[in-house]
Amino acid sequence: MATETKEIGIALGIGLGTYSNSEYVDGAIKLTKTAITDLGESIYADEGYWESKVIDLVDKFQDFDRVVLSKVQTKSDTIGVFTRTSDDGIRFDEYISTTETGNIQSETKRYIQIKIIFYAGYELTNFTLSDFNNPSDSALFNNSYNIETSGGTLKLKRDYKMMMNRDMAWTSEGYLFRKPITRAEWLRLDKININ
């Protein structure tokens, strides 16, 4: 007995749908670019997904059994394909992964949604966080209050400027400004200047 293989094509409309850390560029879905390495190579989000709009399979739903992807993939990244189905297009089952060959494992129903999750691979690369030439680069570090950058150098901050509060209860001549300094917070105090 001969078996017949038939292919049912349904447009998924990958230009539409929901994107998270991914985007539709030049007819393909890609992870969103987040930075550039020192060598000019692109760095992408670690993970992202695309979720299709609800697809009405109409009278083809009994024959629809595979999701076929046309993809370009590097050695280190991976793609997961998931489907969920519904009888009414509103209440859907949970997403279920397709098999390695793309066979749909969700229950056969009239409406379907497809979700493709992209996982970026990891590769070693050179990436400069800071060249320490910009004074605002110190904000990249957790202890930015205690460090400063200047002329390509990162160093501990030596000079601190602190605002003093005017003592409004002071009634004598002139003004009195106060700023408590806790000795335990400092390894060494060389001098205190008031401007």
C-alpha cells in the first residue's frame, strides 16, 4: 500500500506577532543587537522570542502536523519551537515543544499559535567596558562614589566634595554650616578644606 505525502502551506506572517529581545530584519527574525565588540562584531541579547498571532487553520487543521523553519544558525546558538492550540481562538492550552523534526505535539484543534525561542550561543570576545578617559565612566562600577577616572586611569578618589547644611539656630554673627563626618568611614583624613 503506497502512502502519499502532502505539504500544507500556511503563511505564518512572521513580520507580525509579538517580539521580545528579537526583531524582524530583512525577512528574518533575529535576536536584538545590544552592543558592538572592540573588533566591530555584534553582540546580541542572550535570549528572545517571537510569538505568532492566532492562526485559524480553518478546514486544514486535521492535516496540519509540522512546523518547518528556514533558518541560518551558528554552532553555538539554539532555537526552540513551541505550539499551543485552541478550539475557539481565545482559550489556549500550554505551549508544548515540537519534536526535533518539527512535528507538532499539541492536541489537534482549529486554532494554533507558534512561539520560537532563540538562545544565543556564547563566544569569547574582547569588549571594553571603559577606557577610563571619560569622568562619567566611574558610574559603570558599583563603588562609583569611591573611584574616579582620568586620562585612561582608574583610581581611588582622594578628594570628596560634600554639601554642608546651614544651622538656622545659629544667632551669632555670620553663618554656621555643619557636616558630620564619621571617622570610621575613612582610612585616612589628610585635610579638610572649606570653600
